[in-house]
Amino acid sequence: MIQSIDKAYRATDLDRFAQELNRDGICVIRGLFDPELIKEWAEAFNALFQERQNRPGGLAPREQARYYLTLPWIAPFSNPEVFANPAILGVLDRVFSQEYVMVQLGVDIPVQGSDYQEIHRDFRPLFSDQVVTPLYSLAVNFPLVEVTAENGPFQMARGTHVLPRDEGLVKLTSGEIPMESFYMMPGDVAIRTPLALHRGSPNRTSQPRPMVVMGYAMHWLHTPKVDLTVQRDDYESLPEQTKQLLRCQVVEQLPENKVETYINFKY
């Protein structure tokens, strides 16, 4: 298994990413992961996706020709140099005001025939739209293929995470705030707030466009929509600090042929 991820970032770089995340609702770290690591993940994902396609309940449908797949906590997907990457955690440390945990490891997969999603947020504000919600939950995304205009780039309106939802939609409709497509190369990582207005776009190619999502949230947030299941021997092999990062169910053996579920929580 590929272990080495040796690209280091200075504190000033991490400060800049955190500032972008707070201001825009998203930051993109270019070339964080080694292409060989992404290749290893892509090969493992392709085999898993093919197996899941042929098994009833193996994939969770997300609207037309769009699927969700929870990655099993096995190599190469359980690599702590990915989910506990120092640059990623360095940004999270700067924007989360309290202790946080990892709660999700999955893949968003639009295939040919997918369409634009309705513009939405993934979470409601903590209190109301009249009170700006702090960054209490973040998605860390990285693609397993190049993301182009043709294969379903993630689209988001920068800065709408600090606006009331209706005001953000009005600014989008008027063109004051654009809906921006985020094109990414294998190795690039995006960190974003699910409170910004966003949508998935159509994949017009014949190949799936897998986008890994690692979800992190403040320790007090209840997350019934997603879960992590880790085999006990794998969990016990982790350093104590890494164990504390995971909110997971620890089991003696990973379940086989688990039915995939995905709860639609668009807002």
C-alpha cells in the first residue's frame, strides 16, 4: 500500500486556506496527494463500484444516474495519511472552534444520464437565517479522476454560507453571485462548508466521476445520515489521537453485503 504523502505546507499557507474557507465557504489545495496514491484508490474503487453495481442494495441512488457509496474501512481507503493528513487537519484546526471528529467516508458518483441537482444546502442553519452559522461541519472532497466540464463538476456559489438562503438564491438568479464549477486534478483536495448553496452537475461522459467525501463535524453534532464502521483490530492499531478523531462503530468484523443507504438532506 502506498503510504508516502510528503508535501508539506507552511503555517502561512494553512492560514490562507483557512481564510479562504471562512470567506468563500471553500478552499482548494492543489496537488496535496501523490498521483500514485490516487491511482491506487481509483483502482480499488473501480473494483468495488463494479461489485456494488451487480449487488442489490450495493449503491444508494441520489436522483437520476447519481449514486452514493460508503467506502469500507480497509486498505487503501483506511489510510490515516489521507483522513488525518496534516495539511487537512491544519486547516480544520484553524476553522473549527471546538473539538471535531470524522463522521463520513464515501463517494459521490454521477454517471452518464445524470442531471443538474436542485440548488441546495446540506444542512440547516444552527438557529435561523438571520444568525450567521459558524463552520460546524465540513466536507473534504478529492476526485479519483480529473474533473472536467463534461463529467459533472461540483458547482458552488462562493460566500452564500453567510447569507440567508433566500437572499443567496436571489443573488444567484440576478447573476450578482455566479454558480462556479470547480475543476480538479487527481491529487487536488477541496474543503467546503455544506451550508453554501451548491449542486451537482451532469456527467455527459461514458465513465463514472467518483468524488471522495470525508465528513468532519464538531463533536456535539448528531449525524444520523452517515456512519463509519471500523474493525476492532484496525481501530486498536491506531494512535490514541487518531482514535479520538474518529466517530465510528467498532465491530469485530466488517459486515458483508451491507445495504447502502443515503438520506436526502438537501435544504
